[in-house]
Amino acid sequence: MASSSLTTLLILCAVGSLRAQPFFGGESPKPETNCNALLYQLAARVDKLEKDAAEAAKAPVSFAAALVTTPELTHIGPFDTETTLLFKNVITNVGNGYDSNTGIFTAPVRGLYFIVFNGNVGTSGALNAAVMKNGINMFAIYDTQGTFSSATNGMPLVLEEGDKVWVTLWAQKSIFDQSRLSTFSGFLLKSM
């Protein structure tokens, strides 16, 4: 589309230049200055669009991890203090933004991401956990229906390059996993 606009502008400038040629020795205004200014503006816009397209074409970003690597029913918590959950079973990590040793996803590029967290209530009978962005609670799940019930939540988040996102299990709550039932995942919708 930008190339089509550039071609059209070049044709218009050329036609304008031909029209501006003196006819029968008369003087005509020179549109070259206007055309040059328009060409410069359009070239700047094309450069920006190409840079934006190159940024968007970078390798996509996506991660998905389950809480445990074993197929056996595994309960985690309750703990006396809030605890960062380590989702150890990494299923997808395109862009290498998720670190299973820390449980933290670090945004490799600035953009709009969609983050989702699903959890299943463990032995405490209640689950309350939050997705944190740089230490600030973005959204949470809460379930007190008893062991084995579950909750899911997700939302789009604007992340700057280097922003960190993780899941915190609040004190006295628990979670369980078996065969990828409790998961933390996200993907880049659009770089910005």
C-alpha cells in the first residue's frame, strides 16, 4: 500500500513538473519544492512502516508451562507466606521469555500480550493466586469450592521490553497439578 502511494505521488510530481514547464516562453511556478517535500514526508512514512513491519516480523513470542513435570497428582502449598509458583513443565517457550527456574516471564519486546492462568484447588480447599506484573497484581483467580475445583482468568497486558510477569500463590492457599491441569501461558498479540 505504501509503495502504491509512493508511485502515485511520483507520477503526480512528474505530471506537475511537465505542466510547470514554460509554454510559449511564459514563466510558471516550480512545483519541485512541493514535490520534494511531499516525497521526503512519504519516504519517512515508508521507512517507519518498514521498521514497524520488521519489528512485527521478528520471531513470535509465546510461552506455556504446567506446574509440575510429573503425571502424578501433586499438591503445592499451603505456605505461611506468599510464594512465586514455578511452572516447571515448559511446553512452549518461543522467544525464550519464560524461565522455569524462577517462574518468571520476561517480555523480550514491547507489545500487547495475552496472559492466562489456570489453577486447581489443592489440599487447603481454597485457591487464591494472582498474576503479577513487576510486583503489581494484574488479575487473580479465587476458588473456595474445595479440593479439585478450578478457576481460570486472563487478560491482555501492555508489557515493555524487560517487564516481568509471574504467578503468586497467596499465603494459606494451595494448588495442584496433574497432566497439565494448572498452567501459566501467554503470547504476543502485537509488538508496539
